[in-house]
Amino acid sequence: MIEINWGKPLSFVVSPDGEVKTFTTLETAAYWLQRRWPVDDVQRRHAARMLDAAAHCMTPVGSARKAFTDAARSAGFQTVNRH
């Protein structure tokens, strides 16, 4: 399977223990939305749809990335600035 890189990696604190996860591909983000996401809300479902659409070249990867970022913030993940 070919993974689709979405540009600059996104890093979030994903646990109360301070675990940081860096997302670099649509597939990694989609896996987290499906298997590891702490909440099932509108933002998560929208991000899942956008990631799927981007994987099928139906929407820009940047739109899927933004939807994923919105879902992460809605889930309470904090952005990590690694640069």
C-alpha cells in the first residue's frame, strides 16, 4: 500500500501522560480516527470522511489535514510545536 504524505508533520499530545504522536500520512491519521480516538463527535466523523475522500483524490489533502486538526483539538489533543 502506498501511504499519502500530507506535508509538514502534525504532532499532538494524545494522552494525559504526555504521550506525543506525530502524524505524517493520511493512513496514520485515519487509523487513529478509527481505532484510537477518545471521542466520537461530529469533528471526528467529518475528518474520517475527508481523509477517505483525499485518499481517493476527491478532495485536497490540505482539507483533510485541516479537518483532522480540528478533530484533534475537539478531542482535547494539544498541538506540539517541534520546530
